[in-house]
Amino acid sequence: MIFILRWSCVCLVLLATRTPALANVYFVSQSGSNTNSGLARDSAWATLQFAADSVSAGDTVIACAGTYVGMRIEASGSPDAPIIFRTETGARVVLNSKSASEKRDGIIEIETWSGDGVVSNVCVDGFEVVGSERYGVDVRSTRFVVVRDLTVSNSVSTGIFTPFSYDLTVEGNRCSHNGEHGIYHNNSSDRFLIRGNHLLNNTYAGLHMNGDMSIPPPDGTPWVQDGLLSYGIVENNVIHENGQGGAGINMDGVTH
């Protein structure tokens, strides 16, 4: 279970301290400008999408308190230098509309259609995602992505949606009052950790897992269409008051 140790809270901090010398910490603020350097609070960028389009392996983006448009992340980090998007300590950062760069009507999207079609080694941490037109957080065709400590509510569809996402960690999130499921992990996605989430008052299942044998992987990606979700850990989630034929935890095509 190496993937779990690698992506624990402690190890993310350790990885951050081992990033290359060229890695930067950037800030996003409602009072910022995308013509700034982004390298300090008083020279912050204005939008998360500009940050997402500007970062590279090892960079961290810190969002200051406020309400923002969401982002589509297509850049990848590396095993020793993940890309991290997080909120400033103690700050409430609300994302309540989609970026002009979105392709799936999601407020946070992590996916690329270029290269090998895989985004890897990215962490999003601490945001409040409200009122998405489809999925609040849409993570597709990824490896080693961490979705942590988000509050996702009132999405038209699922709160956190993660098809073809391998070596995935989804932990410490609160998903409520979404129009489909709280968390939906699906499409032949192996080695996952879904831990410590609070899933309540979603229209169908709190946590839905479905291997989806009928769904092929995206073109150009290395994934196998086996219809199975394998080698996962689901633990310490609090799940209640989900309804309309759903379940606390629903599993189809889940092994090991």
C-alpha cells in the first residue's frame, strides 16, 4: 500500500520540502492582478485559472480569503514535486462558478486532453465548492491526485466525481445536498483511498463506486477497460441521510 503512505498529510509536507530550487509559492487574492508576479500577498494574482495555467511541478498556490471563479488544472507535478492548490490557513475560500476554461461544467476540473491524457501528482486542499452546474469537483484520467478537506455542496450532479483516477486519495471532505452522489469513484480506477469524509443529505448514495465495464478509457490514455475498481481502502467515513434509492456505500465491480 505504498500509495497511501506517499500521500499522507505528513508525506505531502515532506515532499514539499524536497521540491526543486525553481519551485515557487504563489498567492491568489481578490485584490490581486494577473499582471503581478504572484510571489507575495501584496503582488498576488487575481484568479485561480491564471494560477492553474502558470504553475509547474513543485509549485504551491495559496488562495487568500474570498469568493472566486473555479479552475481547470491540466498541469502535472512529479513524485517528489507535486503541484498544490490550497487555501490560506484559517481562510474561507469559496468557489461558486466555473472557469471559462472548463470543459465539463465543473467548478474544479483536473484533466487534460493533451499529451498522454493523464494529470498526475496534484493536490487540492481546503476550498468550499458551491452550486456547480454539474460536478463540483471533476477528476478524470489522473494518477496520484489528492482531494482533501473540501466542502462541496449543492452541485446539480455529484459532489466529487473521479472516473479513471488511479492512486487517488479523497480524504477529509464534506459533501452534502448534491443532486446525485456525495462521492462517485468509477471507471476501472485502481488503488484508491477514500477516508474520513462526511457525506450527508445527497440525493442518491453517499459514496458510490462503480467499475462501469461499458465505459472505455479516454483516447490516448494507458488505462485498461476491465470494469473493476481494485485494491482500495474505504475507512472512517461518516455517511448518513442520503436517499431516493441510494445507499450509504454502494459498490459494483469492486474487488480486493
